Amino acid sequence: MGAGSAGCVIAARLSEDPACRVLLIEAGGADISRPALQTLGALASQFRNRCRLGQSHSTAGPSRRARHRLAPEESHRGSSSINAMIWVWGHAADFDQWAYAGDQGWDYASLRPVSKSIETCARQTSSGERGSHGPMHVGPVAETSPLTVSFLKAGEEMGHEVLEGVNAPLRDGAGFMDFNIKDGRRFSVVRGYLLPALERQNLTLLTRARVDALSFQRSRCTGIRFRIGTEQFEVNTDRETVLCAGAIELPRLLMLSGVGNAEELRRYGVFKIIHSSRPSSPKRRHRWQPHPAPRASFSFEAQRKPRHRMYMLCLALLWWVFPKSSRMRLFR
């Protein structure tokens, strides 16, 4: 359940076994090719239309009131279709801390081959640490801003190391980041994993399907109940039900299905199937991790005249609409 970043990968990997029949259910639509999702110049439009933001959450304190916009609820392919396309491996110390806490196999040395196998990187460093045969295409941007070049030069003058590449692994210093972009278009997980996998006969994608509850036999999940429009359906699984519904939808679905704190479920008239002994205190139960996005504006003198924002957007749309051969004739 869920065709976001995790769901697309899992469905693709499971369907590699021809003996498995995989059904991927998604609440959103299949309109991944619309320019707002693919064109780099239209990235900001994904965060201006409140209709595409599934939920919002308000918090009030003694001296402040904040409104948080949460991730899209029904944006097909999840955050991979709307994020800023920044490709980061992560810091080795973070993974090593997981292993130190008892999660064996999650240390950086164990995960490094996995990170390499995921990507096909256009930036090959002298150390040969980057992947070259993975399903996700990543690399540096084609054109760098003079402000970025000046920023890195200033960091170097202050004693910071200028890195050949900030990944493999992420480490202290400064350098140009990689992005999951190919041919001027967003290269999302759906392009890297799901679309090739949909050519297999044993994988079916079902869109506009809202899952209402999980089906259980005692404590074992045996399937899901969902609706498309006004029609109700139920699917039973022979082996497993894999939930990739995200940090908001997944807890909601589990609680509606009777999985959670028995006391809370009873308050809302939900029959308990599996009791979770997690503390009932909201401070202990909800561990929100904020993602601050501060903005800074600068003005600087450039040798070339700054181009108008609308011109840049039109150029990005033309780059996306026309194939490479047509672009060569158009801008010759």
C-alpha cells in the first residue's frame, strides 16, 4: 500500500521474483508527467497550492502560534515527486550510531554498497566511490551560479575543505551537491524503479484507491479494504501486506484497523485487535522532527543581465516539452 518512494522500490524489488504477484495500491492519481512535477522551474508551485497539501497542523504556545504544512496526502509517488531533488547519502557517523545502538547491519560500511547500487552518478570521483549501474540517475547541475562559486571560495579562504563531491559519504567541508535530474527533468523513484517494473506481468498498479482498513485473522494481517469512488473492495493476500503509507496516513490506518493503544481506541469506538503499550502521553507518543527551511536573499553584481523569472519558467517548460533533437533546432 502506497506508491511513494518506499512503495515504488519495494513493489519493483518484489516483482523481480516471477513467482510473486504484486498489487500496488495508491490513493493518488497517475499524473506524474504533468509539468509541475517534472519541470525544474515549476518546483515552487508544488508548495503554493494548498489543495495539493494533504493536511496542515496548528500548534499554539503561550507566546507564539505556528502553522505547519505537512507532506502531500495524495500526491502520486510521494515526496520523490515534489522534493528539491537533492541527492545525499547521509553522514557515516549517523549510520554507525544506529549499529552502536543495536541495529546490526545498519553501519555505514554495510550500507555503502547499497548506496552505490542505487545510483548511476554522472560525477565520478577520483576515489571511485560513486555508483555507475544503479536505477537512479544523479549528478551535478549543468550550470552553476556565480554566487555559489563565490560562496565556496569564501569557505576555502576560511579554512574549510572544498570537496570533490559531498557524498560517499557525506562529510565535513563544502562542495557542489548532486541532484536526481536527467535531461533537464526530475528523475523520481517512479522513473527509476516503478515504470520499468510495470512492464512485468506480475505487477499491477491501482490508482485512486483509498484504503479504509486492514483485514485481520486474529493478530495476522490478511489483506486490505479499500474504495474507488463509491465502490467498496477487499483484497486478501497469500503472503504479506506491506504498508508504505507515510508518517501520517500509516498510524491513522493502523488505529482505524484496531492496532494501537487500547484505551485510545476505546474512546473512539474502535474495536481493539492488537494492543500497543506505548505511553499515552502526547509528548512521548508524537515525535515530530521539524524540517526548517530558512531563506536568505542576496543582491550582487553580475556580468550578465539577470533573466526574468517568467522567461526562466518558459525556458524550462520548452526544455521539458521538446525532445533533445527539437531543442537543438529550436535554439540554434
